Amino acid sequence: MIAQVPLYPRYANDRVTVALTDTPVVMVNGPRQCGKTTLVRGLKNHSRRYITLDDETVLASARADPAGFIRELDVATIDEVQRAPDLLRAIKRTVDDDRRPGRFLLTGSANILAMPTIAESLAGRMEVVTLLPLSQAEIKGHKVDFIEDAFAGKIHQPTNLALGKELIDIVVTGGYPEVLARRDSRRRAAWAREYTRAIIERDVRDIIEVDKLEQMPQLIRALASHASQLTNFSQLGGHLRLDDKTVRRYIGILEHVFLIRRIEPWFRNDLKRIVKTPKLHFLDTGLLSVLLGASSERITADRSQFGAILESFVISEILKIASWSSAEVRLSHYRDKDQDEVDLVMENEVGSLVAMEVKASATVSAGDFKGLRKVAQAAGKDFRLGLVLYDGDTVLPFGERLFAAPLSCLWN
């Protein structure tokens, strides 16, 4: 029997719908198979021609004559537009002549807006909505805005908790709809391996020429083993005989196809002894777990790898919530030369801060708040909330604006 992929609510849907009412071009940007096509084809009250560049004949036409291809369209959805990036320049020209809202709804499996010329050409004409794999809030049908609540200083006691083995299962499964449709862990792992191969052989090739593509799988595995750690580009390159510049370039490419996310350090000018090195996180911990060979059973027996995977899981959940949250936030991490750290610092548009430490344990001590206290002191009146997210069942106070909170707070 063929597994049916269930439909889940996508909370970015409202943002896309609203953007189409006042913006000529709307792009839904995110990794392949995260649900972009399902979202754009399921929009209500939007009658438009649908075109996919996964059709090789259509793609050839779009690449051969971008201006003519767009000239024939009035109101359209173009799927996988990164496969023919010159279409965006043609769209810019036609939109300059006819700025009706909602003319073009695009999807892309690569962040082509990272290309400066394209980003500049559509400035003021296009709104981008990021769609990542399913969040736990979407999987469980709970629309919560954890980010908005956190900046308001609110932390809620969750009612339905995921603890221990259940939490591990959630983390190692990840959020891709195709994976959630497969109950057998071996079938999930097979899908993840094929997905990673497709990213390398198709998505990377779509956006850039890579001269040593055969080394990309080894680099991805090396990045998986360094997930949630400070990024040492020279060390990564040394194992693969790649120079520092090439490693940085390849990591940038993997960011563009939404496999990983670089989190830069947080600091203020008056802070001393700060480590100014980014961390790397995988945007789906199902893929990360397969790359590490970390099954639910293996982690249950030996939790030594779980801390790093869990940290990436929390970062990815926050990024997903940010895609529909009313709050605009910038994510960073904190680490100083005393080895005190905070896994995630969120800063909103007015400079207020929420900081979080992730702990793969059912217990919390006052010492777990050392990094959070340093950030709170540095931020002063801008500090709103400090959390240690843990594998426990109760929200507990640990000082002014400092709490231990169950990980389930993110979605429940």
C-alpha cells in the first residue's frame, strides 16, 4: 500500500494570502519537498495559471526566451523559479509596466535572492515568505506564537508534554511531509539519503557551477558531525583537502538550498572576551539524524549525541515559528572565552532580547543559567526573558525573568 502524505495546516498561508492583495510578486521560498507546491496550489480565491519548471520542455522555453515566456502570462504561479533565474528580470520589467497586486506567485527551492543582482532588481516589487519543513505546532495543529509570547515575558505551562522517548522520536523524525507519511524508520532513512543526493545533484547545480561536486557529500557528513558547534572552516577543509575559501563557499551554497543555517555570534560593543565564531545548524533534524546514524533506538540507549541534535531542533523550530510570527527577530548565539554560552539569542526590531539555552536532560540546576545571566547583564533593560529548555515537565523560576521550561512550550 502506497503511503499517503497527510495534509497539515501551514501557518505561513495567511502571510502569502495577504501579500497577494497588495504586492505584485510574492515568492514562497524554502527547501525542496517542504510543501511549497501544495501551499500555492491550495490557496483559495486565487484563479491563476500554474506553470512548473520541473517540466523540462517548459524549462527549456523559459531559459531560451525569458522575456517572451513572461510576456505571454497575465496572472500566474511559477513553481521552482530558481531553475530559470533570468525569468526574474523579465518579471521585473513586466511588473514595472503593470503593478497589479498578486500578478506572480513564485516558489523557489534555493535562495536566489542571495544573488545581489536579482535581489536588487525586485526590491520593492516582491515579498518573500519562507516555508520550512513542518513545525511541531503545524503537525499537532496548535497555532501558537511562542516568539511573540516570549518577548512579552510570557511562558506557558504546556498541557500535552513530549518527554523522553517521545521527544527523541519527534526530533529524529523531523518535519518533512514525506517522512511523516512513512512509519518505518528504515524507509524514512532511505528517503532522507535520496533527498540529500537530490539536493547535491539538482538544487546545487541549478544555482551555481561547482567544480568539486563529488566532495559535497563528504562535506555534508562532516558538517553533520559538527552540527551545533562553533564552525572551524580550516578544520573542516583539512579533512577533505579543501581550502578555507572553498569550504566557506560550499557552506554558503548549502545555506542557499536550505540544508543548513549559519547562526552568527551576538555581542555588543562594550562586551569583551567574546568568541566571534558562527555556529552551524541543520534545518531538519530528521536529515541530520540519518547523516549521523542516530536512530531513536540508538539515542535512547546512548544520549551522547542528543544534545547537539536537540539544539539544532530548537533552532529550526524557532525559524519555523518566525515565518508566521508577528514579531521580526534576528537569531544569534553567545559564547565567551570563559566557555560560558547561550545557544540562542533572539533580538527583535526594537532591540529587546530573549535568550535560550537547550538542555537534553530532565533536570536543571542554577549553574545552567550562567550564560543567560551574562547576556541579561549585558542587555540590561532590553532583556525580556531567559529560558533553559529541558526534557522536563514543569515551568520553574530561577530568578528574575529566568525560567526552566519544557521543550513542548515551543508548540503547546
